[in-house]
Amino acid sequence: MTFKPPVEDFTDADLKVTPRATWAVGLPAIEHAMLPALGELDPARTAKVSFSINHKSGFDCPSCAWANPDRSKPLEFCENGMKSVVWESTPLVVPRDFFEAHSVTELAGRSEWWLGLQGRIAEPMYKAPDDDHYRPISWDDALDLVADKLKSLDDPNEAIFYTSGRITNEPAFLFGLLARAYGTNNLPDCSNMCHEATGSGMVPAIGIGKSTVHYDDFGKADLVIVMGQNPGTNHPRMLNALQDTKVNGGTMVAVNPLPEASLLRYKNPQKPAGVIGDGIAMADQFVQIHIGGDMHLIQAIAKRVLLAEETDPGNVLDWDFINTYCADFDEYRDHIMAIDDDEVLAATGLAAEEIEELAERYLNSDATIVTWCLGITQHRNAVATIAEIMNLLLLKGNIGKPGAGASPVRGHSNVQGDRTMGIWEQMGDAYFDKLDVAFAHTFPRAHGYDSVNAMNAIDDGKIKVLFSMAGNLMAAMSDSNRSAEGIGNVDLTVSVTTKLNRSHVLTGKASLLLPVLGRTEYDEQATGRQHTTVEDTVCFVNATHGELPPVSDDLLSDVSVLSRLAQRLVPDVGEIDWAGMEADYDKIRDKIEAVIPGFDDFNERLRKEKGFLLPHGPRDSRTFPTADGKAHFAVHEVDHFHVPEGRLVLQTMRAHDQHNSTMYALGDRYRGIANGRFVIFVNPEDLAELGLSDGQTVDIFSEWPGQPDRVLRGYRVVSYDTKKGCCAVYFPEGNALVPRESVAVGCNTPTSKQVVVRLEAGTDPVQTGLPVTH
């Protein structure tokens, strides 16, 4: 157990802006990954994690959900993955006197970065309703307190059970089981705020909302269209798969409002050309689209494909695929042929020639992958946009064949596995039918709150307990100030966590911190050392084994927390062997096998293979689990997102030195930002039209009908070659500008990539670790 000396919070006084990078990774990535590891973990711990991360006999990276190749390299990690491991595996812990010295009110004024730097939480801590400090509490007392409070509620639906992709499959399954045994389906998760639109758009088309490609398909693709994502920062190991596309003769197109270094040129540090050479050029075409124009673009490409079919009948579309496997084509064709070409140009901000070039690439490709992330899923028309992507793929049979398909790239490590395990407020009857049989109990089936509606219920005083299993809801949720005010009225907030974050300092009237093992730490139970599993973005289930000793003897596993709470809260519900599942995780997997499709012989396959690919009908055999067994074309009307004069469309995004809401450092070297975060990237032409200048201080106002403006003050303008009419700020600070009511149609995801803002000259730049929001 090691204590950390005090660290000063950052200010933007030392912020530096340099030209953006034109390539990504290379030797600087190794330096930025390994030097922090050697400094925090020591050489022995660094070596141990470096050679076991993302290997079958080791642990799964706690960062992104990108897939592992069939044959792992000796070093199978990226810069941000190693930063995430260092962040979690640090032997530095928060001492008791830290909580004595710092009130919760004071900590609420600290930045996310500063809070995380304090180290691991080493023992349970409790803030009483009449106290402004966290104080130590025993595990027994802490779990008794939670159970007693939950038992006292008038209705189980007065509690919310929130989680994120930090937890693995086994505790995720138990988390859903605990909430439902208690009596509620209030199980919002981080998917509600990121990839909910993916499932909502894909399921009506093909019956499943997951990737239809294998890792190896990228190396077999003729064309990969990368939409709304920045692999170099958010999932850098994906660059290896995209490199396979290029090396094997395929082409790549990037569709994004901002140019991203990793989609220009990639220097693979495990190849000589990436160390001493120029690396490899990535995007063959950069389609710099206006925010909100993606749906128009996909429809326009589809129209050109249909026109080409009219010119050369029978030789453009995959008629065998359409006639054999698809439905509703005629209605879709008529709709697409009627779209307004002028409106497409206005909405996308593209020239007709740019669209023609991309359409020609699609026409000439026999195997196309379209891959996307939050730049597609966090718009008002996100669900319809993804449905249009599926339509485009269906036209040429790009489902269920090598080198082709839909590739939604999940962000957090096991966020896809959480949903597979039943972490969803809207699980269907098929899941409950098996759950009821497996545990000899009739569980409630009424749908619960998603993340946005959970926060609305908190605002309305309907929620008394917020139980969070990992994650940082306060930072991740839109309309940050409103969220903080609402959560302050909750009776009890409970956080099962590893390190401090803003959800622990913007709390309910009472608050508990329950510290648990990290993914890199071994988990000893009554039957010996345990392992768990995760699901990556291409539906592969990997075993994960922690290998480092826990940083504190007072840490429990996620499974232990849930099992011991359940034995206090719901000991007599059904036939659930909570203690047995804590002692032996094989028993959890036996129940997963009984409830969740695709997990046949779960334990046996893990012992033999350390992992396996989940079945996927559309990918594996062109069988579609829809009501009629067909893939469906869909018709969606698109509205042109009109921006008032003098306003811009804002998107939030990550800096390079962060993952989700966690900030490892204060830099974004690919975009030329160092020692600060409070900047707004604006096109130079927009600056001139608005009468602003590069480096000027501005206040950012977001507008929503009938509501006061939301504002971030004291931001520095950075002149940047983003799309004209568009601008960008960093997440999570930018969430203060996203109105709670601004959500995607059909899935309730906050529109964090589509916010109307105006900029006004400010006075003083932000000088503290927190943005000024009043």
C-alpha cells in the first residue's frame, strides 16, 4: 500500500496550442505508454502486465472493446490501453487522512483528472446525511446499510441500478439478477448514452444489433468506410485491422467533420516502417461532412447505386441476395429515388463530386465494411442513419460474406457483454422465460428507466437510491448541472468503484464508496483463484485473469459485493445460490449458459479454448432472426438539420489522453493541445464571420426552445480545419451544453454530437480545473 503526495489541480494558464499532427502512433506512442507505466508500476509490474494484456492466458484490457487477432503478438496493447492499465493498477491508494482533510464540498470543486490522481480507494467509505466528509465503515456495516435502505422503500422502482462496461460478464449477470430479484428493471447503463442507436437501427434490419464481421474481415475487404470515429484515440488497436485492409489492396474512406491524424497516416510501432519509416497512408478519400448530414450521404450513395442498376440492369445489385434473403425492397427503392439532391448537398456540405467519388468506390467494391462509432450514434437521426447504413449494405449483399458487413465499434471494454448478460431496462420475454426457470422465480417484466429517463425520474423525486456498479454517471450524463442538482436530492448513492470520480463527490444526501478489485488484480475465493469473461466488439468472448496482488486487503470482487448484498436483501427469492456463486464463478457461468443463448458448454469451452465466438445468424449463415426470417429494407424520412444564422453545430469528443470520462493526462497531442482542456475548435472562416479570432476567450451558449441558455465560460478559441459551420469541445465538460431533452428519435440517446451553440466574446479564460458553467 503506497500513499501519494498532494498534487495541485490543473489550470489552463499553461495551455499550449501547436499544429495538429498528420500521422499517429509511432515511437511517441511507445514513450507515452511505457514511461508512465515504469514510473507508476515499477519495472516488474510493468513487465507482468505488458506481456499478459489481451492474451488468452492473461487479462483483457480494461480500456476499449476492440477485438484481438486470432494470433496475438507478444505485445498486444496500445498507448491508451497501457495508460488505462496504469491508471487502474497503480499501487497508490487514498489514505484515510485524505478524506479527513478534504470535505465532499471541496472535492466537488476538483477536476476529474485531479480526483483520479489520488490513487485507489482502499476501504469502504461513508458520507452520512449530516456530514460533509467520507469516513471509514466496515464492509458488513456498509452492506447492511444498503440492504436496510432498499428494504425500506415503498416500491422497488424507487431504486436505480446503473452500470458500465468496466465490469465483466459474470458480475454483470449477477447485477441484473440482483435488481430483478429485488423487484425492478431499472437497469440503465452506459449503452443508453452511446450505442443504443446501433441496436435500434440494426435489429429491424437483420434481427441482431451486433457487428456482422470478424476481425479478419478487415484484411479481406475491398472497401472500408469509417464513419464518425477516431480510432487513433478511442481504439488504437483497430488501426492494425485497417492497415490489413490497405496492405491487402483494399481502400479506405473516412467520413468525419474533423480530420483525424490516425486516418491520415499510421506508423505501426511493431513494424520497421512504423519506427524508422513513414508508415502507411490510410484514408484514400476524406469526406469532410457537416454534422448531422450522414443520413443524407448514405441515401445519396444508395440512389447512385440504384441509378447504376437502371443503366446496367442485373449487374449492379446483388439480386440473388435481395430476392432470397430480403423484404421491402420496392418501397425502399421508390423512396430513395425520390430524394432531393440539392437538399443532400445542403445537409452534408459536400460537393456532388465528392459524393460521386464515394459512390463509385462502393459500386466497384465486391466486399464493403461500414464501421461507425459515437459520431454516428449521438445525433437526432442516429437510428435512421444506421438503418440507412444497413440498407446500403443489403443492396450489394454485404452481409454474411468475407470482407463485408456492419461494424459498430463499441467503446468501453465489456459494454457489449453487459447487454448480452441482460443489463437492459427492456429485456424481452424470451430472456425472462429462461431466467424464471433457471432460478425458480417469477421476475418482474415491466420495463424500467433508461439513463435519460432515470435522471428525469430523479428530478421528479421518484428515486430514493442510486446504486452504481462502476461507471461515472455524473460525468457521462448530458445536462451536467441539472444532473448534479437532481442527484443531490436522492437519499443514498452507492458507488462500487476503484478510484475517485465526480460521481463520488456530487452525491445524494448520503453516499457510500465500495472499493473493488481491478481487472489486473487476482481474485481469490473459497474454491481458489477465479477468472471472468468479456465480450469484444466482434462478439468474441474472452477469458480474463487478474495477475497482480490487490493493492489493499480491504478490496472485494464485484461478485462478492453483489453476492453479500443479495444475501442481506433478497435471501429467500427463488432458488439462487448467492454464496455458492461467490465461492465458485463456474456456478455463475452454468446459470449464464441456462439463460443466455450462445453460451452452450460455457465452462468447458473456456477451459479448452480460453474464448469463443458467439453465434450470429446473419454473419454465419445469412439467417435472420426477424419475425419472418428476412432482412428488411427500411424507409426513413430525413429532416435537414437547419442551423440558425450566426450559430454553429457543436460536437463533444475525447482528448487523446483520456478514455471515456477518465483523464490520464492533460493533452491531446494529435490535435496540438497541451496542458489544458478548455478549448473550442472552430473553422477559421466561421471565426471571421463571427468577428472572433484565434486564441480569443469566448463563452459558449447552447440553445433549447423554452429554456434558459446553458453556458460554458472562458474557453479559448482554436482555429482548426473542422467542417465549416461545426465546432467541437471536449467531453465530459461539454455535456453541460447538451439539453436533457435533446435525444435521438427512437432510442433516447443524448445528442452529444449535435448541439446548436452561439459564441460570444468572453473576458477571463478558465483558470481552474473545472469549467465555469454559470
